[in-house]
Amino acid sequence: MGKVGRLARILGPRGLMPNPKAGTVVAPDDIARAIKEAKAGRVEFRLDKTANIHVQIGKASFDANKLNENFAALMEAIKKARPSAAKGNYIKHITLASTMGPGIKVDANAAQSMEATE
């Protein structure tokens, strides 16, 4: 982190600063574990300023079953990350889109119940 500290003025305001808490900085003895997780497809997600989560669940070349599994895994991860103090509907709207394609709205309640059945 000491070597990356010089870049803080540039990366910090953009939200690109590496963070040990987020897993973007690892200790020298954990490098093998970090590489293994990256190759397995570990995905980080966080909220932007307007409380939206932007995360990739697959590629256009994936079949429907693989995309469905990835979406269910994402919903499970979001459900686990929910703070215990959060009340009411935690997920209000879900929109799936390809990079330059139109967004498709998904019913949030159906997505959460679909995730619970799998």
C-alpha cells in the first residue's frame, strides 16, 4: 500500500484506489489464493453514488442455464451482504442489459424467490 499511496490523489476520487478490505490488495503470502479466486471468476460488486449495483453476470456467448446460475449466485451474494439494520424492500428494481443493448426489467420479488428455490 505504501507504493500505491502516491497514486491516491489520482485514483481516489475515481473510486479506483486498491483496498485490502475489498480484496484488491493481498499480502505476499496470499498471492496463490488471490490468483486461484480470480481464475475461478470472483466478482466484486459495490454500490455507486446513486445506490445502483453494476456487475457482470456473464457474456453473450453463455447459454441460458449458465447465466441463470450466475444470476442466482449474485442474488444470493447480495442477500448475504444485506445489513441487518436494513428494513423493507432491499432490492427495488432489477434491469438486465448487454453492454450496448436495451435493458430488460426483471421482477425483483420473482428474482428473489427464484433464487430461494434453487
